Amino acid sequence: MGKGGCKSATAVGAVVAPAKENTDGSEISVLEEERQQKMEAEPKFYWAHDEEPHRRRKQEILQKHPDLKKYMGADTSTKFKVIFWVAFQLLSLHLLQGAPWYTWVFCCYTLSGSINHMMTLGMHELSHNLGAKGVMPNRFLAILANLPMGIPAAASFKRYHMEHHKFQGEDAMDVDIPTDIEGWFFTSTPRKILWCFLQPLFYSLRPLAGKIFR
């Protein structure tokens, strides 16, 4: 996996303080300076210097298949799916009253687990404002999709997911990249399997842990 594979902070519109200069007199942004230091410290990594891949890939696809534009935009069926499955999960609480504990465990792992995973994907689409027309309806739907999970995540997910797209591949800024301590500990096959099971936990805590361990 490459590291540092996005545009500099200046290119994506972030506010950076004037930094050092290259030998040719051009300025080096703070982000670029940090990247150079990391490249020197970790030469075994593959360091990509291409632009953010989503935008380039989108342009390439649309050039070859311009008819795909008609499929772009908000999917109006998303709001109905969110409302239905949130209501279904709340209804299951009523239907499971008096059920034995092992039935609860089974339903929580299979039924609720599947619905929560579905709603997490819904929050992803809604963070891109693809569930309805307008920003506020998407925010409301994201909060609704988040309700059955019990942990408020809709607002923070949107923020950090947008940063993931804006600074893709920049460790310490793209929270989709595992922290250094994850890379150090989860090296064997059993540990990697454990990491897969705990991925939701790491994904939610990584924005905070990144400030400590990076």
C-alpha cells in the first residue's frame, strides 16, 4: 500500500503556513516537508506522488463512457431503505420480548449486525449527499440511520470521511490508514484475523488514536 499518495495540502485547499524552499526557490508546504521526512525514515514503503485517484479515475471513466452521467446523483430510494430498516430493527425489540438469551444473542449478531452494517453503508452514501436532494435532508437521514447503533457517529463520520477523500493516502490525515501501532502489532495471521473483527472499533477510535500514536 502506498503512502502519501495525494496532492499536497496546498493543492486541495488546506490552510498551510509558508515553509522552507526547494533548491529551485519554490516553496515546500508543511505537508510536503513532513512527507519528505517520512520517506527518508521509511524508505521501504512505496511512496506514490500521483494526484488523488478518485477524481482522475472518474474523468477517465466518463471520457470512455459519457452515458454514465445519467446514473450519477442522489438515489431517492435510499431514504425509504433507511426508514424501513430502522423501523424493522426497532420492531424486533418488541417481537423479541420474553425470548431466551441465546435467541437475543443470535438475532443481535445476525439481524442487528446485518442491519447496522447496512446503515453504516447508508451513512457513507449520505455523507456524500447521495440519499436526497439538499444537505440537511441527508444529514437528518444519516442521524436516523445511526440511531439503532447506539453510538453517535453520523456527524463525525462525515467529517473524517471527507478528509479521507481530500487527503487520501496521507497518514496522520487520512484516518482510513491504520495507525503505526496497528501495523506493529497485527503482523501474524491470527492477529490479522482479530484485526478484521475489531475493524469497526479501530475505525471509530483511529481519529483520536492518530493524534497520540502517529
